[in-house]
Amino acid sequence: MEAAAGGGCSSGPPLLLSEGEQQCYSELFARCAGAASGGPGPGPPEAARVASGAATAAAGPVADLFRASQLPAETLHQITELCGAKRVGYFGPTQFYIALKLIAAVQSGLPVRIESIKCELPLPRFMMSKNDGEVRFGNPAELHGSKVQIPYLTTEKNSFKRMDDDEKQQETQSPTMSPLASPPSSPPHYQRVPLSHGYSKLRSGTEQMHPVPYEGRQPLVQPEGPSSVGPGAKPLRHQASLIRSFSVERELQDNNSSYPDEPWRITEEQREYYVNQFRSLQPDPSSFISGSVAKNFFTKSKLSIPELSYIWELSDADCDGALTLPEFCAAFHLIVARKNGYPLPEGLPPTLQPEYLQAAFPKPKWECALFDSYSESVPISQQARDLNRMEKTSVKDMTDFPVPTQDMTGDDKQALKSTLNEALPKDVPEDPATPKDSNSLKARPRSRSYSSTSIEEAMKRGEDPPTPPPRPQKTHSRASSLDLNKVFQPSVPATKSGLLPPPPALPPRPCPSQSEQVSEAEVPSQLNRASSQAAESSPAKKDVPYSQPPSKPIRRKFRPENQSAENQEPSTAVGGPAPGASVKPHPTVQKQSSKQKKAIQTAIRKNKEANAVLARLNSELQQQLKEVHQERIALENQLEQLRPVTVL
Amino acid sequence: MAVCIAVIAKENYPLYIRSTPMENELKFHYMVHTSLDVVDEKISAMGKALVDQRELYLGLLYPTEDYKVYGYVTNSKVKFVMVVDSSNTALRDNEIRSMFRKLHNSYTDVMCNPFYNPGDPIQSRAFDSMVTSMMIQVC
């Protein structure tokens, strides 16, 4: 393996390094290179690309290192000459390794010759440097591992499986690369094998040239490193765009690092990524994500629930159960940090405070960056999904402005087809969580006043309908399948109502037929009559015209009964206007039950009629009885008068 | 100033109970448990009227020789019980009320956390720190 490595070496014989030597040398080189670039933190343990020129061991630290080897100055000069640094002009990895080997050789007593390095040598000894190196490597090891895990996390959030594939691809790629030959023109390429996964094994096997740019705080910069997977696999497209932006801005980052709280600082790329994720959950960046949505999202990060709970506590500053964009970024960042092994802070770090985040990253930046990154990612499937969603919304939308919304969605479809689209996940339309209602409600007025591009407005309005109707009280829940659809949404094709489930059985007394109404009218009227007759009999008046007053009450009652019956039916079934219309769309199920009811009611009617007849009879007989009584009284009187008064 | 603070769920099991460590915790647990009966009694007595009219603060549940027990019920029948040292006579009713109000606020904050399932023991650090601050004056 090292033979191939030696092939890339330009300065003479192939360099054979043992495993231990390779490890040590690369570490030392990294140290020097890292020190050279000025960052306090360590660079990756791998060597840097020679071609980039940004990662070479600067003369200063290298000289220090050589001096630490406690060799005389002339020897060091000779070594420097021999290794080719003077010729080339800088200490590339090749030169550095040769130099180290020479130092080892000299320290073991061999002359300063190229041939010396061919044999097995112990590691060169440096007085101070080794300690430093060891100390240094506590951190970089971790950080490197942690850095590498971030890509896991970020891609995890979107696609677990892809990540595994990528990792495998990376692993297969790495052995093919020669340790000392640098791939000059490859894009920033990270070795995505975390230390915990046998990184040491890989390192000893092969050395990779990787770009260095690590400043102290930047372990978390590399979340966009997942994009490094890009070349190997098919990452999400926005990550692909982030690769580009990252490689361009890599140099810029180097300048940003001079703050404390480095792990808690959110970089530009991270910020963009978080904002993308936020938008995927909630299209309006000025609105917020509800608790349940955020919970589902963050649960994917596979942190434990108590930790997630604590992170939420930290990040939801106003404790309202929802996350605004800065709160979301803070939470996301904490999760990322936790995933990489950073312990969670006791309190929210100042760089993650919502006010700070809002101040640091003004809005317009998101939009243009996102639009650029998304303009190329408009798969047709997404559009189709959008269309489906809009159709669904037209069904679900039962609120005040269904018609304008629908017109708008019609236009939206056109707009969306031609322009960019958010990577809206499928769970957005399918998530009927009522907290989203409040979000959409709050988002609606905001989107109205939000004077952004028409595309965004259109998208937002297109997004609003997917939520279930936020005003269920307006319409009776059962009536959702009934007329109100037809009343309010003339544009909805009739098939839509067919999609909806049939309404549950209406309460008793649908009475579509007149006869039933009549019977119902009769029944109460008869009851009334009976009661009125009972009242009449007590004052002992002769009520001859039975037929008339009863008929009047019947008629009088009939109409109100009609109306009341009609009103009852819509009030129970529809609860709204147009009672006449309500009679029509009775499904067959109801008719069957109503037939049964009819049977029962006819029986009831007959009984009541018999009852009424008997009651009438009773009253008539009572009247006759009264008359008879009176006659009797009259006769008795006469008898008394006619009888002789004599009482003998 | 409180010696023991407990949050009891609707089903009368504790969601959170904490006492000053030097005392025998079991004793406080027992006191809280027995106070639940008194709480229920007070709730039912007032419950004949509309629930809205029922005040949340229940006041002194019962005094013992060494301690006084105060109670507070939320509208979702979650009870807060506080045991206070009797020798601490400087504590007035208003202060107890304010302490309960703080407890209630912290409890709602815990509830707002979507990762918290109602009925789970409360493990929020913010809540812990708030309770500690209320108990910290006891030396």
C-alpha cells in the first residue's frame, strides 16, 4: 500500500512508512499545518492537499518541531535540503514525512542520507512536541469524530438509508486513495469514517489527503460536509447546492472564528440548513412550528426523550409550545451539538438566544439563498403532490373564504408550475393536527400583509387550505357531507361529495312525507283537544260544536306543526338555511329506517286515533250523563211540587 | 420556605414530590398522601356550584403540631400540596398564594413541552430549579 504512496513522491526513493510512523507523522504534520493556518484548534489528522497550497506546514512550526528533536542546526539544514523542501519551497506532506524520517534516522545514529530512511527506524523523538501532539489529539479526535457524526445527523434527518449507502461508498473509496499522493482537484472531500468506527484502522491503512480548513470552532461548520457525500451518492439537492456554497465560502469562514462559545455558534451554512428544514415544516418563516410537528421532527434525531425535552426547554424561550424560526434554529443546533457529544448546557448560550439569532441573520438572506438553491429542484412529483394537496384542500376547506381560495389555488397551480417550489414533505397535507389550525390562522393574516413575492404568497395560500377547517362550529359536523358543500362550493364537482362518507343516521322524525306530518300534527292536536275537552267538561258547559273547534286546532296546529316539523329536521340534520333542500338528499339508508319508523308511527297513530275516539265517546257520554242528571233533578223537583205536602 | 412540595396528578398519584433532604422523606410523603383526602373533601364541597366559581387556592388543609399543609387545585384536577414549617410564622397567606401561582406557571410551562406526556413524572430542570428556589430558604 505504501509503495503506491511512494510513487507519488517526487523527491526520490519511495517512502515506506510503518503504521505507527504514518500515524505519528500525519499527526505532526497536521499539527504543523494547523498551527500554520492560525487556528487554535487542530486540523484533521490527515495531511492536507498539496495543490491547494492552503495546507502546508509552515516553516515556523516545522522549524520548532525540528528544533525540538534536539538535533544540531546543520543537521536540520541537511535534512531540509534532502527532503526537498528547499527545492520545492515549502513543506508538503511528502517533504515533511521524509524530514521526519531523516530525523528519526539521525536520532538513531544514521547519517543524513536518503538511503537512511529506507530501513526500519524508530519514531523520531521530539522533546516537547510529542506532548503537545498528544494533548492536541484528545480534542481533534473527538471533534473529528463529532464532525463526522454531524453529517450523519443532518442526513439522518432527511434520509437515513442514503447515509448508510454513502458511508459505504466512502469507505470503498478511501482505500483506493494513496496516502501521500494528493488528489489535487477533488472537491472538498472528507473522510466520513468516524473514529468510533474503526477510524484508526483506516488511517493506518491509508492516508487520505483532505482539505484542512478547520478553525477551532468549526467542528460544527462541517455539517455541510454531508454534502461531501454528494459526489458519491445522491444527497438532497439543497445539500448539493450547499456544497458549492460551502467550497466557495470555506475561505471566508476562516475569518469568522474569533468568538468564544464556539460550539454554540451557528454558521451561515448551518443557518441555511436549519432554515430549509424550518421551511419544510412551515412555509412561512415568520410563523412558528407547533409542538407536535416539532416533536415528530426532532424525534427523528434519535435522541432520548428526556434530552429532547430538555433541549425544548432551553430553546422555547417564551414557553408557548411552539417554535419560531430562531427558536427552531437554536433547538436544531442543540440537537446537532448533542449528537456530536457535546454536553447540553445549563442554560441557553448567548449565541443561541432568539434575539441574537434574529439580529445576526436578517431575513432577506434566507429567501434569496433558498430561491437560488431551489430553483433547480422542482421535481414534477412535488408539483403533482402540490396539486393533490390543493384538491384536498378544496374539499376540506369549509371556512369563510373558500371561493377566493379556490380561485387562488387555481392560479397558484400555474404559478407553481413555472417557478420554484418548496420541498414540502408529504406529512404537511396529511397532518391534520389542530395546532396547525391556529398556525394557519395566524399565518393567514400574516401572509396577507406579508409583502413578499407573489410566489411566496401563492404558496402560502396554497398551503393554508391543507389544514382542516379551523371553524367547525360554523357547520354542523354531520352536515359536512351535506348541502353546505353544495351551497358554499359550487365549483366543487359533485364527485367530491361522493368521496365524503355518508352522514350518520339522522335523529328520529325525518318525515319526508306529508302524511307523517299530518299525523304528527294530528296527534298533538288531538292531544290538545282531549285536554281541552277535559277542561271543558269540568265547567260543565255544553260544547256542541265539537267538530269545529277541534278542526280549527287541527288546522292551526297543522301549520305550525308543519313548520316545526320541517324546522326540526333541518335543525337536527343540517342546522342551517334551506330546509326544503334538506329534504331531498336523503340517502337510501335513511329511507329504510324511516320506513320502519313509518310502520311504528302508523301503529302509534292508530292507537292514538282509537284513543281519541274513545275519549270523544267518553266526553259525549259524560255530557249525556250530565243531561240526564239535570233531567232527573228537574223531575224530582216537579215531583216534589206535585206531591201533596201533607206528611201524614 | 416550604419543607415539601408535591404535585399530584388527577388520579392521585404523585407527578413530582420533593422535600428538604435532611428530614425523613417518608413522613412528608405520608402527610401529602393524607392531605389528598382533605383536598378531595374541599373540592366536592365547593363543587356543587359551577366549577368556574371554585377557587384554585384551597388554603390551609390541616395543621399539625410541626407543620401546616396547604393545597391548591388546578382546573384539570392536578393538585399542588405544600408542607410548611409551623415555626415559620412569618409566612402569610399571600405568600403561599404567590408560591402556588409560581408553581402553577412552571407546571404549565412543563405542559407546553411537546415531549412531555401528561401523566409522566416531571423531569424538567426549569421546574426543579424553581422548586429549589422555593425550598431553599429552609436551612
